[in-house]
Amino acid sequence: MSYDEILRELITAVGAALFIANFWALIRRPGDADRVAATTVARARPGSPVRGQANPAQKRELAQAPVARTVTYMVLGFLVMVAGLASLTA
């Protein structure tokens, strides 16, 4: 097994991982909004232990995966995966 073949396999794996991870983010999208809404209420209460008195700056948490960005990364991951598979079979 040569380094060239290992590099092709790694490129295929990274493309597949990018595709699958973003697909998973789209599937989890509705549940993420509920989870963030629940933690936002807990942080807003005065005296809440999760509020972070040492760090009063409000951290923004992404409620849901943005659809356009997620689909773009899915397409990119799919193209990289297909290119890697094509180079492995050629």
C-alpha cells in the first residue's frame, strides 16, 4: 500500500465525514431549537448557576444549523467523496 493510495482514502473519508455530519445536523435541526430555548430560559434567570457570573458577556449559541450553509457543505463533502472514490477505482 503506497502513500498515494492512503491519501486518496483519507480524502474520501474526509468528504464522507463532511457529508454525513452535515446531513446529521439537518436531521437534528428541529430538536436543536427546543434545546437552546430551554437553556436560554435557564441562563436568563437571576441567580442561575449556569448564568456565569464570572463572565457576564452573553455568548450566542447557534439555535439551528443554517440550511443554506449546511446544504452547501453537504454538496461539497459529497463531491470530495465522489472524487476520492473515483480516484481509488481508476
